[in-house]
Amino acid sequence: MTSQVTFICKRTVVSTKPVQPGKYHHPSVLDRLMEKNHLRIVYYYRSTRDVEAGEMIRKLRESLSEMLMSFPAVTGRLQKNDKGHWMIKCNDAGVRMVEARARGSVEEWLKNVDREKELKLIHWEDMFHKPYFWSTFYVQVTEFEGGGLAIGFSCIHLLADPICAITLIKAWADTTLAGTIHTPMFFHPLPPRRLGNKTPNHEPYTALINHYKSSIDQTLSTIPPLSTNNGKNATITLSFTDPMVRTCMAMARTPGAPPHTSHDPSPFEALAGLFWVCLSKIKGLHGNRLLDMSICLDTRKVLGLDKGYFGNCMVYNKVFHEEFSDNKNKLSEAARAIRQVVKKMNDNEGIMDLIEWLESNDHNSLPLMNGHDLICTNLEGLDPYSAVFEDGFELVRVSCYVEPVVGLGQVLVLPSPPSEGAMSRLVMVTLSEDDAIKLCEDDLVLEFCPTITMGMMISN
């Protein structure tokens, strides 16, 4: 069968203004922990006007070059410093841009898309044996012959987390539409602990530190593969409307607790609890048993950083749960356990404890932070739908991948388009194919009636 995507060419795009010689960018300790992962993101745009073939690709290529003037670390190349840590030499070597064309319209594509098809819209290359010649960032622009556009973005997680990547794409969109960047990005180290802000007799956040220590130690052992079905993973995207999420939050509330109080779970806490319970059942755990799970949260606000901070601020932590007193309230118990960890991670001193411990314990073996547990990541704070590249192109969907997915699986909670309501959410779940099929048939998930906007196409 002929491929639906035709790759036209691959170029190197450099900034319109050369970088001043001798400039370097030094990844932080949180950056270095994510070296083994990479990000893949795709934006789908519906076209409301006729566009000549190649017109948008040319315009986006030119605006990308202009935007890169403000991001010298993006066009640089990896080198090791005296300590053996990666740094970026800002030499304006450029980013790789792939130009492609797809059959049909973007609407037709979205009606029949799965993980394998979607990843064809997001170009990625693993690190070369000579990193100095390897691009750390890639973009792919795919024009649909029947109308519409897909913009794929990928990068090594060492240099950017999803919040950072989305902000970078927004800067590209702003440059394309108006010739100026509305949300600048800041290239500076992580902040030190604020003087005089340490609580007397402060006890270090040992649970968080121990989770990272355990993840690093487990790296020395074999990482369990996710897939058990011929090595294939499946990613399912479920759309929860505003009323569905509110119903889930009500079910996840602590029994007997008054509404609209601190006992109310957030949308992330409720949905993470829902999938924690469902996937534990799918994995054969019954009664009061749940899978080992970690959550991943953005800590920019906790650290006093602007949204434009360039680098990694996503922090992982283990969720522990006590034995349930009532198995009928399993969802509320799971959400309460998640809420307790989220609350503890909203403490500046606790996150600084982790950063200081990591800085004083230099590790040669880098972990896969998503290597063993089920991972639930909160990406509710993203604002992808403000990325307008051109009048007449409407952003209709965004997908995000944190790769590779190993261990027990991954759940990403993302915002839905603003028009679908403040509480609406998209949930992207990556599992083995067998488990993904069971998830789509799970009674508790089906109780909320989410729409499966990306499923599986299994050949007989």
C-alpha cells in the first residue's frame, strides 16, 4: 500500500543573524536526568482558505529562521565539558526541517489516525555516534493535499520539557503571524535556595529524594519493556468533555467531605486517579492493590520561574497509598493519595532539597525517570491553542509524546481546545496493544463516555 505521507526534502535552517562566537548553554541537573528521553509534538491545523502548494512551507521556513535568532541554544550542538557533562556550543549549526505532503485532508486524517501514522508527521533522529554533528531539534511541516497542515516538533529531552517546547512553538507562530515574539524565553540556571527562606529545623524532602535515588539505582538493572505484543505500543487519546471531568471530580471527592473545599480533587488528580484504578485492574490487581505509580509535575511556579524558562522543570515523584477502607471508594482513595503528593510538591524547599541533593551527588548512570512505574504527567498548564501561525488556519488538535515509553505505561493529561470548556481534557495513554484494547473496554472508563479521538487500527 502506498504511504499516505511523501517526504519531499530535509533542510538545515539557521538563524538570520549569526550567533556571537564563544557562547555556550549549560544544561541544569534536572536537564541532565532526561538525556535518555525525547519529545514529539504535533499540531493539526484546519485550513479555511485555499493555499497554493508549498506556500505555507516557504513562509514557515523563513519565519523559523527569524525566530531562531532569539534561541541560540536551539541551533547549537552538543559537546562535553571538563566534568563530562553535556553543554551546547551555540555555533548556529541550525535545526533540521523536513518538508512533506500527505494525501487527503487533515479532517480525513484525524478520522483514521493511530500512533504509527501520527509519528510519521514528527521527524526524529537518534543521537549520532558523533554528537557534534547531530541536530538536537527537528521540525516537520506536512501539507495535506485536500487542505490543512500538520507541524511536527521533536527534540532531546535534555534541553527542553513539554512546557518549554510548546513555548518555543508559540514563539515560532508569533514570528510567523506578527513578526514578534510575545512570550520571550530565558536562558539561565536554576535558581538557588532563597536566603533566609529555609525553615528552622527543616527536614529534607526525603521521599522525593529517595524516589530519584531509587530511579537512578534501578537504571543499573534491566528496564522492563512496556510491550508484550510483538514489541508494539499503542497510544489511545480520549477526549473528556467539561461535564465528564466534573463528574469524575465529584466521584473522586473524599466521601462525606463538603464540595468546593480542599477535599476537591483537581481535574488532573481525578483523571490520574481514574486511570490508576483502571490500569491496575487491567494488570490483574484486585482488592486494595494498585500499580506502582509516579506523577510528573511542572515546578516552574514553585521555583519562582517564569513560564519562559528554557529547560526542564518537570519533577517526578512516587505516589504511595494506604490500604483502602472501602473498596467501593477506590477512585476517591486514589485521587486523595495523588492530591497529598501534589500538595507536598508545591513546596519550594522540598524541590530545592532535590536539586541540591542531585547537584551534590553526581551520577554517571543516567536514569529513565519513566522506566519502571506507571507515569501520570500533568500537562494541564500547557497553552498550545494560542499558537496561530496564519489567518485561515485553525488549530484543531495537539498530540504530545514523551519517548521512549517503558515500564508500566504512560498517561499524559492535556488541555482540550478552549471552546470545549474550562474543565475539558485530552488524555493520551500509551500501553502495550493488549492493555490498550482492555482499557477501551473498561467499564469505569466507559461510564464517563469519553470520545476516542485516536485509537488503534489492528490488522487481521
